[in-house]
Amino acid sequence: MRIRGHIGDWPVDLTLELEPAEWAQLGGQLTTAVPAPAVASPATAPARPDDALWQAAREVLRNAGQLNGPELLEHLEGLAGNTAAGKRLLVRLRHSVEVKVESGADAPVYHWVG
């Protein structure tokens, strides 16, 4: 398996080589039984516990228009109450279609595009 990309300005080229037994062991981890999700109509589906936090995170960036990564993370950490939750929100924003991320001089810059 080969993974290529960038972390900031640093290029990443990672190759994972596994023996067939290792692939089988890894695949065995994925074959655990998963219960079928309960079918619920969209109107009655319970809200995810982090939906309010996600909406607040989106609002922070929307109101600012654009923020660099460290500034945005600082806002999100305060909003979420800890660094790990703030980083999860930052990753979620990075992958949102409402956000454009550009490489800045020192840190990525997050732009709200709605």
C-alpha cells in the first residue's frame, strides 16, 4: 500500500508492506459483526451529541471569514473544552465542502466558502 501527499510543505511518500498473514490478521479485525442500524425517519432521528458543537465550529469560521490553523484551533479548543476535541473539529472543517484550505507561509489558512 502506498500513501502519498503533503503535511504542510513536507512531501510524504509512505509504503506499507505486509505479508499475506499480516493482511489476513488486519482483515480479521474488520470482520467483527456490526449490528444493523435501526431505521428511523429523518424527522425522528436523534441529533448527534456533537451536532451543536459542529454548528458552533462552523459559525466561528463563518463569522471570521478566514483564520489560520493555529488561531482556528485555539478557538475550537475553547469551544470544545480540550485540545483533542478541538483537533477533531479542525479536521472535520478541513474536509467540509464549506471550507477551503490554502497553504499559508507558516500555517494553513481556512476560508469559509459556504
